[in-house]
Amino acid sequence: MKNVGYTIGAFLGGALIGAAVALLMAPKSGEETRKMIREFVDDEVDKYKGKCNKMINEVSREAKELVK
């Protein structure tokens, strides 16, 4: 389970870096690019938090089952 979390984190981190580089290379003004990056990162962080919370709840539920 630990490796799965690490893999997901590494994948999402790489995706964020790749998206940021792509946005920086786009022919837009700095202000527009920063706004796009900020919005993208905020959206991805929200998604990641949701996925992490879901995983925490699942692990907690499984741990309670093991204790029974």
C-alpha cells in the first residue's frame, strides 16, 4: 500500500511539473500564464486531496476490520 501511494504521488508530481513547463512554453503573456498555472495547480491539489482523503478512509476502514 505504501508503494501505491508513492507511485501516485510521483505520477501526479510529474504531471504537475510537465503541465507547468508546457504552460510556460506557450505563447501567452506572463500574467495569463501565471493565472493558468495557479488555477491548474489549485484544481489538481483539490483533486489530490480528495483522492488522499478517500484512500485514508479506505485504509482506516480496512484497519478497523482487521482489529475486529
